Amino acid sequence: MSKQVWERVLVTGAAGFLGSHLCDALLAEGASVVGVDNLATGSLDNLKHLASESRFTYEQADICRPFDYGEVDYVFNFASPASPEDYMRLGPETLRVGSDGTVNALEVAKRYDAGFLHASTSECYGDPLQHPQTEAYWGNVNPIGPRSVYDEAKRFSEATIMAYHRYYRMRTGMVRIFNTYGPRLQPNDGRVISNLMMQALRREPLTIYGEGKQTRSFCYVSDLVRGIVALAHSGEPLPTNIGNPQEWTILDCAKTVLKVTGVDVPITFKPMPEDDPKQRRPDITKARELLGWEPQVPLREGLQKSLEYFQSKVQ
Ligand code: UDP
């Protein structure tokens, strides 16, 4: 595996939680970075520390329209609403960015013979009947349910990218990202970690949907970004899971939030949202073998590292 050196890379969704951390990692590798975002769910706050970074440029644009910011040797396609609350609010926009947006980003990579990595998702597995989920699993997705705007957009993106790989021989790849958390997660995006951390710090009851027996596997953002950059360097074209295989019930996750924040508030139980996956855990054998990648930050430690950020967001 020969590691490519990138001179100038494009990141769509650069003002988002993952996009902004990815920009930091790419700048640290020595690349110049062009970040694009339409701020539908991203925030310029996530990029403000790069204001005096001469190798970073920011373009405010919607990638659903064709775009071109000059020659690049790699494209990271990270633009999309990603929290269930955001993508259900922005359903048509989510479908468009996962279809038109992905095509436009691919066209840029094609024009400049650049590599391409797409932020795909564990949602491709839907409410999985195979546990843990390997990349070979085709998934159990409701194509018309409330989550379909996100799940099917991401699955369409995967199909489109494979077509560009097969028909145009492009160097493409895709990462299936599992639940990720850390600083810059929007405090009000409705996700479980942001909700529980903000509720605890505001001394409000923690909201658990259903009985809290459903499971998720939470990856700290620095582990995820390290895996993504390694995957891009590898040139692997087929989907690769990157996530932390340590699986938590949502109830245990809430108890960990209480421990880390050191607060004592009640837990309230709310109705389970429609089509909420009952279990989710990545099989990361492929990433381990292909990239030698392994997550290093357990949930409790990652929440500790995120505490200061969430505290800064409490009014
Ligand atoms: N959840 C919860 N309380 C909240 C927010 C979410 O119990 O305040 C649950 C949600 O029903 C789901 C899990 O936590 O089972 C993870 O939800 P999230 O929105 O973070 O993302 P998902 O993994 O469902 O895409």
C-alpha cells in the first residue's frame, strides 16, 4: 500500500461535525484544503480556528448545483444532513445532496482524475437482521419510512459511486460510518449523545426513547477521522465500516453520561421513533486487516474529552 501525497483536496460538508475535523486532519498532513458547505446543518463556528490558515479556503455553495474550485487530487464527499432530526426536517434536501450532490462531487473528481471518498453510513444496513454488521450485509431498509430520505440517499450515492468506479475506472471509496461523537457535534441536533450531554449539563431529565434497550456503538471523532484518512490512502474501492465495536444500550449510555457529568437527574422515557434500529454494531475486521486501524478511545473517556465543549454550549 503506497501512501499518496495530496497537494490540494476538496471537502464537501466542511463546516459539519465530521467535515471540519477531516479538514483539520488533512491540513495536518500538509495538504491544501478547499472546504465547501451550504450551512444547511453545518456551522462556521466549526471552521473559525482556520481563519488564518493560508492552506485553507472556504466556499459557501450548495453542491446540488455543479461546481468547480480548480484542480484537486482528492475529493472527500461529506455533505449531508446526518442527524435523524435534521434529515427528517430536510427530507427533500437530503435526497438531493445524496443524489445530485454526489454526482456533482464525482464529476469534479472525474475532471481532475482525483481520488474520491464518500461518507456513507451504517444506515445502509437499516434495522439490521445480521449482527454485528459486516460490509457484505445488504441491509434491512424501509424504502418509504421516515428514515428513507437519508438511508436511500446514501444507498443511491453508493450505487452511483460504484458506477463511476466501474464505468469510468475512477479511484473511489466509501466509508460506512457508525455513530460518532465528540466536540463540534451540534448541541441541538437531537442525537442521543448531544441530547443527553446537554440535558445533564442543564440539569434537565434525560430523555430515553422506548425502554432504552436498543443498542448503538459510539466512536470518538479522532478515532473515526484517523480511520477515514487511512482508508482514503489505501485506495480500497468497496465499502468499509469504520466505527467502535463496543456496543451500548441507550440506557447504559445515559448512565455513563450521568457519571461523566457528575450530575444526578432523572431519566424519562418517551415513545420510540418509527423505524428506529434496534441494534447496531460494526464488524471492523476489514478495517483492522486492511488498514491496521483500531479505535482507541472508549465511550467514557470520549465523553470526558467532549465535556468542555458541551459545557461551552450551555447557556
Ligand atoms: N435516543 C434517545 N434519546 C434521545 C435521542 C435519541 O433514546 O434523546 C435514541 C434513539 O431512539 C436511537 C438512539 O438513541 O435509538 C440513537 O439515536 P440518534 O438520533 O443519536 O441516531 P441514530 O443512531 O438513530 O441514527
